[in-house]
Amino acid sequence: MKRYKGLIWLLGLMLGFSSCEMRDEILGKNELGENAGTLELSLSSVYNGVEMSRATEIVDGGTTTGNFNEEDVNVDGYTLVVTNTDTQEEVEKALVSELKNEEGKVVIPLTEGNYSVKAYNYEGENVTVSERPYFKGEQTFSVKKGVSTNVNLSCKLSCVEIQLGVTSAFTESFQDDYAITVDNGDGATQVFDKENLGKKYYFQTPEQQNHLTVSVKATSIEGNFIELNATVQKPEDAEGGIADLADGDSFLINLTDEGSTDSYLSIGLTVDLTFTEVGETIEIPVENIIYDGPDVPGDPKPTPESTLTVTGIPETYNLTTTGTVPTIKVDMASENGIKSLVVSISSDNALFPTLLSGLDLKEPFDLCNLEDRPEAKKNLLMLNLISEDVYAQLHAGTLTSYTFEVTSLVALLPQTGLTGSHEFKLTISDGNETKEGALTVNVTE
């Protein structure tokens, strides 16, 4: 009997200890002592004023979640960091999914004190420009002993979102070799062209900066080069009266042919600014878009000062299939730099287009921009019509003098027996002045 009483007493003691441990675990006192409390955390990601949980979820017609990948929307994959602000000790750091209990809640035992909690989708704080949005939420709170502290944490866009587009009027007036550079004024730049038009980029938010700069280089359908710089200022009466660029600002910049007339071609910008925290959109007033350069929308075009010199065109060369080919070249110079050199080749010989097609030179090409014509660039290098170093300078628009020698290309005409009249039309621009002329090569037996 005593033996059974002893067993009953031992079992009761074990249950007592077990219940104490369970009670302490519930109260958060397990290893934290009597001053323990708990943090109960609720998280969400927010964009355009909409709470998101999964990228596959349909909210606001799919406009919001359709822009993001699952890893950037689902907070279960976010990193959570809890810091004791009294001691600056990082007391917890893990994925949200790892911290959830069986009920799907984030409950963290903490000693009494002051804390901050931060959650983010990836380490994007020091990334200058990315195709991936950076969501972050941060909040301070206090923990009291024996008390459960509830914190609702919203993770919002913590960068500036920028998207570029062009109007149909712009595409009708300009070739598709345009390049638009957007700069946040603090080391973050991105070049937009036809390949990434419409794609969103996420810029690090600059400190105490109220504007973006937009630099546009474009060539008209007629072959005239246009360069424009613009400053896009955030209105002073923007949301909350904040004039500086802020986390969650989203800019949609569209290029137009604003200000163009029958005799004058120009480029303009329209800009919408959305505050993604609340989903409010405003149009940037025209007075907040400041243009710099010769092409200012709405202003009459002044008579440009002559800055470009070109020699060697127009010129005609008469060759025979058995004779020698002289040096054929065009010299050009401008302190502004050669910005565009468009070459268009034509011939009355029916076989000539076949030769040009094989070299990818049948269509007009711009020696200052061959990025979308890799085959043509390779053949121009092979024919010694250009070098890698010279092309790099032409592409940057910094080459102030250049001799375009086409002797090696013209020599192919008599060598292959391509008789007839062949024209090499050149359109040259330094951004201020455009000159054009042709090299005419007549080949006879």
C-alpha cells in the first residue's frame, strides 16, 4: 500500500512540474524569468492601399498583385527581426513561417522592456536600382510582464517605383532607337529603351531630394537627332505636404511629341505620381516639369548656331571594274560631339541588295547606335568601317571629330562586278545641327 502511495505521490509531483512548465511556457517565463511577456504579431504587405497575402489572390481587379511575384507578396517568406531597443540586442531573427505556431500565429516570448520589430521581403535597403520591389515594415512596442502585446505590422513599398512608356504619337514621330535615362540624384540610374519599356524599376529613395532627372535621346523618322533633359519635381502640396521623394512614390513617365509643329519636332513628358500606401494618383503639373536643352515643348525653335562641320559630301566617284579605288571618306567635327550618323545605301543594280542583306546593311543604320543591329556592327568592324573604341565614343556621343572612310565597302562594288549607280546617303547630327549629303559611286565595265 505504501508503495502505491509513493507512486501516486511521485506521479502527482511530475504532473505538478509539467503543469508549471506549461503555464510558464504560456506566460513566456520558461527561460526568461518572472518579467516575461509576449509579442503577438500580425503582418501584411500593402500596395495601393490594398492588403496582399498571395500573388495569386485577385484584389483590385488584379492590378496590384499582378505586378509582383509570390516571394514579394507572401509575408510568410519575409524575414522578421526583433531588437531590444534598451540594449540594442537582436533577440530574434528568422523567417515568419518559422516563427508561426500551430495556429498560424507569430507569438514570441520576450522579457519586459522596449523593442522594435522589422520585417522585409529581401535585403534591399542598400540596393540602388532593382527590378524587384523592396517591402519593409518597422514598428516599436513595449512588453510588460505577464501581458501579451499585440502589434499589427504593415510592410509597404520602401523605395521609389518608376515606369516608362511612350504615346502612339511619339512612336509615329520617332524611330525605336530612343534611350531614356532616369536618375534619382543620389547614384541610382536606369536606362530605358524599347526592350524594357513598360517594366517597373525600383530606385533607392534619396535623402532630401524632391525631383528626378530624365534624359532623352531620340531620332526622328526623318533621321534628325534630338536630345532633351528634364527635371520632374514632386509637387510641394503632394500627399501630407511632403515635397521630397519618399518611400512608396510611384512615377509613370510617358514620352510624347508635345510641342511639335509641322516645321518643328519636339519631345515632352507627362507624369503621373501614385502614392502606393493609399492608392491615390495625381498628375504632375506642367510647371513641375522643367526642360533644359534646345528642344523645349511649346517654345518656338530658335535658329541654331552652326556647330557642325562636314566635308566630303556631296561627292561623286566614277570607277571601273578593273581600276583602282581611291580613298573615299567624309570628315565631320563638332564640339558638341557626334550624336547620330545614319547611313542609307541604295543602288540601281538589282543584285546589290543581296550583298547588303548578307551584311545586314540593307536597312538604314546609325553608327552611333548599333545595339539592336549586332550583325551589322560585326560586319562594319570586319570591313574596318569602324573600330570598337570609336563606336564606344560615338555611342556615348563624346567623339568630337570623326572620319568615316568607306573605301573598303566601296571596293566591293567593282571587285564583285556590281556595275551601276550606288548611293551612300549620310545624315549627321550633333544634337544642335543636322547635315546630310550623299556619296555617289558609279561603276562601269
